[in-house]
Amino acid sequence: MSQKESQIVRHNLVTERQAWSGLIPGVLFTLAIAAAGTTLANLPVISRMGAMLSSILIAVLYRNLIGYPGGMREGIQFSARRLLRFAIILYGFKLNIDVVFHQGGMLVIYDVITIIVAIATTMVAAKLLKADKLFSLLLGIGTGVCGAAAIAAVSPILKADDEETAIGVGIIALVGTVFTIGYTFLQPYLSLSPELYGVWSGISLHEIAHVAAAAAPAGSDALAMGLLAKLGRVFLLIPLSFLLSFWMRRKGSGKEHQTAPIPWFLVGFIVTSLIGSYLSIPKTLLDHISVAASFLLAAAMVGLGLNVHLSSLRTRALRPLFAMLIASVAVSIISYLTLWF
């Protein structure tokens, strides 16, 4: 080996060592905050928010009170992007495609209506309020499909930045929590059977955790129907993401060429869904995978939350938030009415 080649090898080794030295502390930092957020989420009142919202709130507070840990930037960005995609792939194990196909036919129709109403209402309201279109679309998709996971999945397709993604996740989780509490309060006064109440929760609430929290007080049948209805919306994330990717590519046909990344992690999501649905995997292993997926998603939310400036909330998020609130109310009312037809 020549002297020049030796120098190149040494330079590459030093560069790789520096990359790992910046990567590992940042990843561990996001995992530590995710662990703190998960612990807080087990407390009585905070449990309504869930681990993801708790983790992202800690990250936002850290960034705005202490500052961004610049020395760990590489690891934080790794968590915000790579861990995020890996968590979504693991999230696929939660989706039983077979159950959706065989038992949720009518529920999937309700779910399609929910997604259309959520996105359309959000975008119309955003236009009237002169809100940011991309940010509003993210919130509309999160409202219609499956909350934070949907926002995380479509953000790279729509080329949303980390701050938009993080704020969107926080808003979805927070508004969903408020609606969950409202549903729980209203349930005794609604003229719905426990099963129909569970369906209503599943086709209208934002996150799986919100559906579970709202439906569980009405009994096991309500909880089962709610989760089944919600599974249909998670399943519809797959075709919606590919449609968005195709739409972004078509947008690039004009003067300003744009390319949308192929969402390979969604292919992984499909594969894990098929594995979890049709292969015999021990329930305990699936439970562990589910816990790991939720924890890694919380760590990814930390990476995103560290990019949030609270001062930008007023300028960037207020109007999209109002548009999303209007859409959430519309989804709740319309989905409730559809149950009577």
C-alpha cells in the first residue's frame, strides 16, 4: 500500500470515528428523553397524552429553555429520520390485514369517508383562514388517518421539514387527547350501543391510544370494535402514501422539477403487516415488538421536538391548528351521523 493510499485509509477511519462519536451520544440522548416521556406517560393524568406527546414536550422545553445540543446534532437527526422510519416498519406488526379484509368491510368504507372529510375540510378551512397549505395538509392527514404515525410517514414524501413534522405531531396528540376526554364524558349521554360507540371512536379519533382510552370505559365489545375500525384507517395509510408520492412526482413535471422519494419504509410496513397477519408469531414477541415500536417512535419525536422554536408556533401553527380543529369537529359529527344510515 502506497503512502497516499495509507493516508486516505487513515483519513477515512478518522472521519468514520468522528461520525460515530457524534452519532451515538445524540441517539442515546433522544432515547433517554423518550424513556423519561414514557415514564411520565404512566402517571394518572399525563397518561391521557401518551408517551409520544410527553416525550416531544420534554424535547421542546429542553430546546427552548436550555438550547439545542449542537454537539449531538448527527445523532439527533439520525433519530428524527432513520429511527422514525424503522419505528414505522415495526409499527406494521400492529396491523392485522386479515382482520381488516374479513371483518371490517363496512368499517373501511366509514374510514374512507373519515379520511376524505378530514383532509378536504382541513384544506378548505386552511384556504379560508389563509393558513400554510403544507402544514395544514399534514394535520389533515394526521386527523383522518392515524395521528402521529401518519404525519411521520407522509412528511418525507411531502418534504416537510423537521419543525413542521414535530409541531404537527404535538398538535395532533394534544387535540386528540382533548377529544378523547370529551368522548368519554359524552358516552353515557349518547343513544349508541357500546359496539356502535366503539365504532364511532375508531373511525373518528386521532390515535390508536385515543381510541383505546375512549372506548375502554364502554366495555370490551366497544374496545374491540373501536380498535378494528381504527385498524382500517391505519391500513389506508399505505395507499394514501403511495398516492401522495405519485402526486408529488406529477407536480415535478412543470418548470421547477421536483422529485418525491420512494417511500421504501412503507414497503417494509407492508411486509411486517403481512408477517404479523399470516405467520404464527408468539403473542409475547408481538407485544415486545409493539412496545419497541412505540418507544422508538417516541425517540424519533424527541429528535423532531428538538427542532421546534416556540416563537414560531404563533406564526406557523395557529391558523393550521384552527383548520384542523374545524376538521376534527366535522369528522366527529359526520362519522356519528353515518352510523345511523
